Amino acid sequence: MLLPHPTKNIYLYCTMQTIVVTGGAGYIGSHTIIELLTQTKLTVVSVDNYSNSNASAYERVKKITGKDFQKLEFDLCDKTALNQQLSAIKNIAGIIHFAAFKSVPDSVADPLKYYHNNIASLVNILDFAKNNHVTNFIFSSSCSVYGNANELPVTENTPLQKAESPYGHTKQIGEDLIEFFCKANPEFKAVVLRYFNPVGAHVTGLNGELPISRPNNLAPIITQTAVGKNSLTVFGNDFNTRDGYCVRDYIHVSDIADAHLKAFDLIEQNRNKQQLSLYNLGTGNGVSVLEVIHAFEKMSETKLNYKVGPRREGDVIAVYANNDKAKTELNWLPKYNLDDMMLSAWKWQLTLEKGDY
């Protein structure tokens, strides 16, 4: 049961319910845990095997929130370990499933790794949910499922095109799998959140994206380039867009995190209109790579040296969201603009430079 908070437009949980967050040490997972700990009374259990993350994220979460939570370390592809570890958790009210490999170029280079990890982990966590009567499930999907869409902005009803990468295809398969699972299990409720391009860091500058190896996402490459630790190559400037550069919908990571709380409220309170609910999470604005670079230069007061290279296999030309459905049904509204995103990313990079993380 949920009770309205007397002073905030959020909900507090009046029973000791637990929410399991897979991939909780990752970029979006750790920011979502921050929001769970600050906006709800849910007990949080995080699962991660640190294959593309670091346990140091948990200390940053604790520093920001002043709260601790349970952490489990195992591979979700290991069904035996998953069942042993999660079966010991009591009162699981829902699962937020982030854990997946997510690099487009890496998936092109090593597709089998992506199909094995992203699909097997989903199958195993759904099987656990079924066997343990966990009926609320939130799935981390991606705008990559749209491929090179035949209409912009894309709505949730925009026909999906052929995926441009194995990563995008694993998300298409994941969505289909959840749809079939829902049909076979009428008591199960799921929300699929199609992220556009999460960027930025917590407003404190104390938690952000921390790639284990060379980053593939634009924002950390930009910030590392600004401090001389990386070089920025823009992959193509001859696309059919307003300035020749790829167009994306960049959304602040904390806005993405907040949407997960609202999605959980939706299904926990049985306000969902369908058994499987699907939402785009984006600002609704298409921004070119060059415009992102200029926004960072303005907010950081730092000039970036970059070069233009050939197009990268797997990249779509342009994609940005129609987010009306999320605004209406989830009561979700992005709070941060592109300048906010770039400033928070820069603050996080400066934190990293100080070694204070």
C-alpha cells in the first residue's frame, strides 16, 4: 500500500517491501538507487557482478543519501546462484532489471557475448519472478529498438525497424520475451522503459558515469577529452540532418531514474491500463552531436579539440522521442535541460580528477 507524502509529490511505502535492482552498481542503476533511497521507504537490494561497473558506486550512493542497502554479487546468467541468493530475500515487491551489456560497437564486434548475457539474464530473472510470485517488473530497454525509424519523433506505436546492432536486437528480443511472458502469466505486470540517450551525473557531482574501459558514450568521452585523458572523434558529419551530425535525444540520468520510481508506483498501485506498459523516456528534443559539444564548451568554459571520422557501423542517423505518454500516464516530466546535463557531467569529471570518489 502507498501513502502520499505530506510535503512532496512522491509516495512512501508503509510496509517493509523490498525492491531488487539488477545492475545496481552501473550508471543508471546507481542513480536509480539514489532516488529509491531518498524518495521511498523501500528496502533496496542491489545485484551486480561488476563486469561493467565498480562496487565503488555503492559508496558514492551512501555518501549522497546517507543510507546503506544490501548488495549481492553474482552473475544473473548463473541460474543456480540467482535462485540461491534472491530466494533468501523477503517481501520482494518488484524487480528493476538494468543488468545488460550496452555498447553498440562492442556488440557489433562480439555479438555472441551480447546475446548470451542480455537474453539469458532476462530469462533467468523472469523465471525467478514466476516461481517466487513477484508480479511487478520494470525492464530497461532502449530507443535502439526503433532502428532507423520511418517517422520522427517516434511514439510507442512507431513500427520497429531492423535493429542496427546486436545490442539493439537483444532489446527487441527482450521486449518480445516480456510480452509473451505476460500473456502466459496474467498476474504479472511489466513496464518497459525505452531510454533515449542518458547523460549527465548527479547534481552534487558525486556520482556519474564511470566506464571500466575506454568509454563509448559521448558525454564521458567529451569530459575526458577536456582534461586531456581522451581524444574525441565524431563518427560522421555527412548524415541527412540539419548540420550533418547524428541526432539523438539526450536525457539526464536522474530524470531516467525518477521515471523508474513512477513506473513502479504505476503497477504497484494497479493504475496500469495494460498488463504490459511501454514508455519512451526522452526530452522530446533532437540534438546533434555538434550541439552537444557546443553546450559542453559553454558550460565548462573549455574548448574541445575533436576530429571527424568515418561513420560507425551500427549507428542510426536520427532518433528522438515523443514522450507524451510518459508525461500523461506516469506523471513524469524531465527536469533537466542540455546545459544542466553537460554541467553535471563536467562536475563529475572534476570530482574524478580530485580522486574524491
